[in-house]
Amino acid sequence: MNVLVINCGSSSLKYQFINSNTEEVLAKGLCERIGIEGSQITYQPADGDKEVTVAPMPDHTKAVSLVIEKLTNPVTGVVKSLDDIDAVGHRIVHGGEKFATSVIIDDEVMKAIEECNDLAPLHNPANLIGINSCKALMPKVPMVAVFDTAFHQTMPPKAYLYGIPYSYYEDFKVRRYGFHGTSHDFVSAEAARVLGKDRKDLKIIVCHLGNGASISAVKNGKSVDTSMGLTPLEGLIMGTRSGDLDPAIVTFLANKLEVSAEEVLTILNKKSGVYGLSRVSSDFRDLEKAYREGNELAKITLETFSYHVAKYIGSYVAAMNGVDVIAYTAGVGENTSIVRAMVGEYLGYLGTNVDPERNKMRGETVILSDEGSKVVTMIVPTNEELAICRETVRLVK
Ligand code: AMP
């Protein structure tokens, strides 16, 4: 089966075209600046050169039609015609409490996704536009929605409720939802597979450290807690997001800066995190370089980031009454050994001895802790697109 995996943002559309039998990525790419002057499509076939084409894309339907054109191009395409696209898997950011699993998209599902729009006003409407565009061009092709929040729907109320009046949960569904669920699910399953164990017998902490960062406690195969909340702003310090802070800071800063609470939230989402703290960059490669050059703020930033990760790990050990596996994933988790080393310095009490030589590994599945460790620490590269492809096949077959 050939599955087109779509991750649609408000002005962008990422895609991967995957042969589900071999799990080979036949082609992938990105449409940028949709609806804005200067839009372009990047197309990278598995066996060919990367192409960047400047092309007007007034809307997402045009973007999807260009993706199809690229995939079916007689010279550089990877399939003959539209008929060779067997299914489409859509990444949907927020499924609220309505979706605890992936689903085949029909009118009812579209309506239910739309009802979650107020929980993710930037993302869900864009995801819906992506679905509508694909439906317009491929009306007969089955489509599946895979939700970022679904895996965390197994959290118990004690993990998802905030200490605010209960009526806000009842009336407005204010609660922790968690995100990156597809990744936490994929990585915890993969960690168990690599260790030759059943995930149902393990307590796993997944540290998804990328530009967005979240951490989860996966007990017996189910998410029992995670660090992101109602929105992806809560939890760890991220590339540009603040993560946890005293909620009173919002009005305090609004008064000091003479801006609205909404504008403070923009600062907390876009100008904070390691970017705001370090004054260097949101990119950990730049941070690491600055740290090695003796930049004091870069050092403090890496230490603060790692300290927060270590504190969350500790709290999830408490939540699960133990831990068997700590799995690092995503851009920073897979690549930035200095962060793993800094976090590891707090974890001696767990009996996980990360071998400094192995800790230099990056970007591949590898066990970092030495043989005698009570807790296995490992890198497990995430692959959300493959996870979406697998979910799509599972439902469509
Ligand atoms: P993601 O959101 O998972 O794509 O991760 C993005 C983050 O991962 C950025 O902060 C990058 O600096 C970091 N990252 C990606 N690749 C590397 C690498 N090879 N070495 C260090 N950090 C990396």
C-alpha cells in the first residue's frame, strides 16, 4: 500500500509518501508560504535529487495538487498516477476527549475535529483545510486522522486535572491533554521491541526533546502522565516556549510591558524557552557551540533545560513507582549528548549508568547505559510519519 502522510500547518504542508509494505519513504517534502507571496514546494524522491520549485499556492488545495503532480511526474515522480495513492494519513493536533485512537475520516469525524478547534485554534483549522483539500482532489481515497493527543487519553483524572474549579473542566474541558502522542507511543513501543520485552510489562519514560519538548510516563503500555497540558506551552523549557511557570507571571508581565495577556502568551510561545534565556538561539547546535566557546548564558540555559528534564523524570518515577527504561528521542534527545550527560548527572540514584563513550552516539537506536544498570537508558529515534502510515494501514485494510 502507498500512503501519503500529510502534516498541514496554517501556511505549510509537510508530506511523506511511504510504501507501507517495505516502510520505505518513496518521496517527501514541504510546501511553504501557502497563501503568501513567494510560496515554494520542496520535493525529495528517495533515489533522486532534491528539487525546490517556486510556484504560486493561493491555498492548500493548490499545494496538495502540486504534491500529487510531483509524485506522479513522468520523469522524477515515484508512481504513475493518482490511482497509486492508496490512502492518506493526516496528523491532527487536537482530538480533545473525543478521540482516544486514530479513526477513518468521515463527515462525523470532520465535525468532531471542528468541535476541538477552540482547544487548538492555530492547528486544528489548518488540519481540517488539509483534509478538505485532499478530499477535493482524491475523493475516493480513504483518509485517516491520527491525533497528537490520542495516546494520552489513558491518563487518569489525577494526572489530567488542574487545581482550578471543577466546573471549568465540565464547562470548557480545561484539562491536561498532552501532545506528541504519536511519538511517545511509537518510541515506547520501539524501546520495548528493541529490548525484546512486552511493553505491557514495562515502566518507560519517553523524553521527546525537540524544538517542542515533552516527556511522558508510559506504564504497562499506556500513557499515565505527560508534561504538555491544555496546549503545548506547558512542561519542559523548549526551543522558544517557556514551559512551566507561575501563572501570575502573565499579568505581571502584561502590566510591566503594557501589553495584553494575549501578547504575553505570544512572548511565552515564540520568544522564550532556550532562545529567550540564552540570547543565542533556539537551536541546540548553536547553544552547544556557544557553550563550548565559554558563553555563560548558554551554559546556564543548557543546565536549566537539563535540570527541568531531570526533575520531570524524577516525578514520573514517583508517578509509576519506578522506571525500567528512559528513552530519548527527537532532534535534541537523539543528537545532543551534552544534554543527556547533564540530565544523567541527576539520575545516579536510579541506578542508570550511562557510558560516556556510548553517550556520544547520535541519531540511531542505541542503549547508552552499561550492562549492570538497573534502568536502561537509550536513544530511540522517533518517526511520527511512519507511525501515522502504520495507523492508516491498520484502519484502512
Ligand atoms: P525537532 O523538533 O525534533 O526537529 O528538533 C529540533 C532540535 O533538534 C533543534 O534544536 C536542533 O538543534 C536539534 N538538532 C537537530 N539535529 C541535531 C544535531 N545533529 N545535533 C544537535 N542538535 C540537533
